[in-house]
Amino acid sequence: MNSRNTFCLPSHTLATVRTIALWVWVVVIAFATGNAQSKSALGAYEDRVRVTSSQQPAWPVPVVTASSGIVQLARFDFVRQYTSTHTLTFNYDNGKGFNFIPYYKTEVDINLPPLIQHNTPKSIDGVGDFSMVLKYRLLAGNELHHNYAISAQLQGVGATGSYKNGSLRNQINPTLVAGKGFGRFDVQSSIGGVLPVGSVHTIGRSIVWNSVVQYKASRLLWPEIEVNSSFYHLGPNDGKNQTFVTPGLMVSKIKLRKELTNRLALIFGAGMQIATSDYHAYNHALILTGRISF
């Protein structure tokens, strides 16, 4: 690999990443310390997570499409993209991180900046954007109560990327997600907007529409098929659309404790995005995902 194609970050980006990491650790330590001082508080928190999770379907979070329910887990993804010019791009973490259920029906996500590696001398490796998500479950029922979920979320994206590996401006991304179960099948769909806070005519806006059908083949295996589409308005891709079909498989959940009330479990999955539209930023992408629910 070319020597210039190593992770080399400017000082201002390193400072931003360090600040974000510091704040994440402060939040985690403060949460852990506060609960360590009060076992009753920890117990109440765990009970709240169990109760609010039990009131929605138990479908695994899809490979790409957002979940129509709320979840508490840690997530790491790896993406291998292959372009029409026969170059590879590796994305470590893919903008995932930690999902918490701090309050009833509410989810807060802290998504860490990914590391992006380009295997071409024309692009420089670096980090992507930091983001946070506030999500609220509007309506839901578990398998005994109509088996459905509807949620609304708002994502804030900070333009922390280096060497053009992220957004040019900060973004606000509202999204509505809904899902319905039919026996062993479930269908989930999300629609949202990618709205930069400035330079709109230069960057453009887009509507993102993702849908998935999952099937519970066994206790652990959930094959799925997704359609991931983006429709562009203004900016360099004005009037274009990009669509991928993504067959995948989720393995969920591998319990790590025998107690029925213990939520600690491993979840794995993989999918292959395949471009089906005339315009596409890459031909196909292998996505590997790992999660720990807690």
C-alpha cells in the first residue's frame, strides 16, 4: 500500500475525536459510578429496560434498516465497498456505537466516528462523522398484542470527518420507522431526510427510504432481504437516485446468562449490498455487524 495511504489525521481532527471520546467516557463513568452507589437505582433501570422492551416485537435490528422499536446494545460494523473503478474502501465501525434506553419508550444513541481506509493514492484515509440519535417509540405491541412498532427519531451529525471522509456541514436527519409482524415474517420500513444545516445548494438534500422483510427460520437464524434507496435533490447528484438490494442473515440472540431476566446476549449478522440503479457510488458492499445487548 502507498505510504501516504496510512491513517494520518490533522491536529484539529485528533482534538475533536479526543474530546468526543472523553465525553463518552465521562458519561459512561458517571453512569456506572452513580449506579454503583445505589443498587436500587441500577435495579430500577434494568427493570425499566426489560419492561419497555417486552412491550414491542422481539425482531433483531436489521443489517441496514433502522429498527422500528427501541434497543439497548453496543454495536460495531465493518463494511467493504467495491467501486466501479475496481477500488476497495474499508469502513471500520460504519458510524455505529452505543444505544441506550434511559427512559420509558426512549432511546439515545452515541455513534462514534468510523475509520475509513481507501486503497487508492487518490484518497486519504481518515475518520468520519460523529452523530447522536434521539428516538421515541410512538406505538407498539408485542407478539400477543398485534406485533407492531412505530417510532420517530432525530439524528444530529457533526461534521468531524477528516480529508473529505465525512459531511461538509452538520446535518439534521429526521426519520419515521414502522414495522408489522405476520407470523414468522416481519416487515419494517423507514423514511427520512438528510438535511445539511448550510450550503444546501452545494451539498444537496436527500430522502432515504429503507425497507426489510425478515423471516424467523429457527430460534437463532433470521434471513432477510432489504431495499436501500436514496433520492437526491440539489447538489451534485440532483435528480438522481441510488438503490441497493441487500440479502442478509441475522443470528439473534445468543444468550450469555441462563437467567430469563438477564439481557446479556450476542448478536451477529452479515449482508451484501448490490447496486441495482444506474447511478451508484459503489457496485457492492459486504457488511458485517456484531452487537452485544445488555
